[in-house]
Amino acid sequence: MIHIIGAGLAGSEAAYYLANQGFQVKLYEMRPLKMTPAHQTGDFAELVCSNSLRSNDPHNAVGMLKKEMMMFNSLIMQAAIHSEVPAGSSLAVDRHLFSTFIESKINEHPHIEVIREEVTSINPEEITIIAAGPLASDALSKDIQEKFHMDHLHFFDAIAPIIDASSIDMNICYLKSRYDKGEAAYINCPMDEETYNIFYDAIIQSKKVEIKDFEHNVFEGCMPFEVMAERGKETLLFGPMKPVGLEKDGKRFHAVVQLRQDDAAKSMYNIVGFQTHLTWDEQKRVIQLIPGLEKANILRFGVMHRNTYIESPKIINQSFQSIDYPNVFFAGQISGVEGYVESAASGLNTAIQVSLLLKNQSLKPLPNVTMMGAMAAYVATPNPSFVPMNANLGLLPPLEFKHPKKMRKMHYYERSMEALKQYLGEL
């Protein structure tokens, strides 16, 4: 029997793979009996921060990662394709359809038993995958911290607001994807310089929810937009409000706020890159300063929450296996990867390793020339300033032959696919 704690992206992916390998799985999920500060439902694999799974380009790190996952019959990728909504060259999903697809696959599987209860401690004698996510309960976090002798076990990130589509003024806003890549899928709210200055001043003067010590331990990839603004007046213009590639009728704006479709019915849109920990009253005031959103109906306000992750290089190897407790594995954001696709991929990788351990009494880390293998190597490699990491091409070893720089990404992808074909053949 394999025990998996958490039915998020990593846990669901791991459970599905192992069940398809013929193993009996017990999948534990505490929601909705016990909720987290960020989740809205008890659904499996609920997407909390955004509905985007990022680029589809296989020559991009996360696009490569998706292609690798598909080679292992990834449940998460099946669900994403089933629930896809327009997002230009990116992959975005209807959150409800996405979770419903995953939950039905899990519940219908004869080798998976779903147990809706909180797990508060780990039994190191049982084969266990800890995929409790970045919002592991206090009791479980405390048990992990004590068993693995860690000083701290968290950082903070934030969630962007979601807007009612019917409250967006399309006489001001316009549809376009950056550089016209893919379908014109984003709603764009343009700003001239004067409007941006008023908007910027409002952000700087706004009230924030007080969260003790968060500025000292916040993940850069989910930086609240007001914190970005405090770094300088131009910072947002090179980040979520970058106007480049979003011209309309040949006119380039000083700043552009983008809204991304959040559901299949096109009734909800999230504000891209606007993770925030402003108070709700301030969020409404600031958002309604954006052209086209003067009457915005905010369906879900942005919030900030604590994320949990282990000091992976001290605790796990390249198979996500605990060094001190060989029956215990970590997967998902708690293992030190960052991002939806990365979390799911780590769950898949962990499940592959658990399957090999039970079948062959040995582990076989994925090649580090694959993005899945490179991520595993990153979280297991000693690093005095370890922080969670998104998939990126910098994690891959350099190519061993001369090549034009513009062809490098293509060669990375081709090398990954060849290595995975060989790996699968050896399995």
C-alpha cells in the first residue's frame, strides 16, 4: 500500500501513475473538512493563484516540461487539454473543469482509495509520498519540521483578483495577445502616462494587510504588485504592465494591464501579474482606477498566504526520496519546485521512482538533460541559499557540441526527447 498525502497537482499525478502501475494507493485530502487560507473548494488539484499553465512552446522550459510529462501519460496534462480556454500561445484552463476531470479519474480508479481527513504525522515505516502542497496543515508541518530537524519551513506568496467579465468596459479595453501570438485572447486595459502616474501613486499610498516578516521571505515569482511598485516607478512597466507588443492600431501605450480568461464560459477574468496583499477596500479602489475597470465587480479578492517547503538539498536525493527515511518521498511545492506544471511533474517523477523502488528495489533518477531530471537535480544539490525554483533552461547542462546560439533551445528539446525515449525503453 502506498500512502499519498495531498490531492493537489503533485499528489493526484502521483496517485494516478502508481495506480496505473497496479499499486494500491490511499490518497489523503483534508479539504473540505479542513480548509487552507487560500483554497476556495475541496476539489482535487484546485488552481489557487492563476489558471495559466504558461507557455506551450516546447523550446521554452515549461513547454518542454509538458512534452516530457505527456510521454508518461500525465493526468494533469490530460486534464489541461480537456479544460483548455483561449490564452494565446499559453495554456490556460477552466479551473472547475480541470479539477472535475482529475477528481473523476481518481475517484473512478479501482486502485485508489480516497480518504478525506487530515494527516497530522508521518509513519516512516510506510511507503509515503508527502505532496501536501505549499499549504500543508500546521500539525503536519510541525511533524515534518521535527522529524527532519529544520529551522523554518515556509515562505509567502500572493493571489491575483478575479473580475466579473460583464463589468469590463470593452469600449475602452481591447482583445489582443502580446505580439499577436496565437488567438487574441487577453483583454487589455491601456493607460497613458498621466493615468499611470495617478494609478502608481494610489498603489504607493494604499493600505496593506499586515503579515509579519513576509518581506524577508517572499517568493520572487509571486511578488505582490505593490511590492514591485515600491522598487521603483518604472518596475511595473517592465513587469505585469509592460506595453511592448500590445499596440492598438499602431499606437503604443505607456502601460497596459492584461486580463486573462479564467473559465470556459468567459464570465471571469484574472488580472495578470497582480498578486496582492492590499486590503480589500484598497484593492477595489486601485483596480477601479484602471481604464475599463472603473465599474469592475471583483469576484475574488487577492490574498497573501504562507507557503511551505523543505530545505530539500539537506533532505532528499534526485529521486525525491528522503535520505533519512527511505520509505518517505516528497513531491510538489513542498519539495522545493515552484509552479503548477513543475509541481505536477515532480509528483510524476516521484511516482516513477516509487514504482521502481517497489518493483526493482532500486531507483533510477531521470536524466538531467530532461527538464524533469534537471529539476530533481536542482532540489537535491547542496545550496547554501536554496529557494523554490521554476523550470528554466539554466537548470540544464550545456550542449556538448558547437551550435548556433539561436538553435540552442531546439537542441535542448531534442536532447530531452531522445533521453526520455531511451529512459522509457530501459524501464
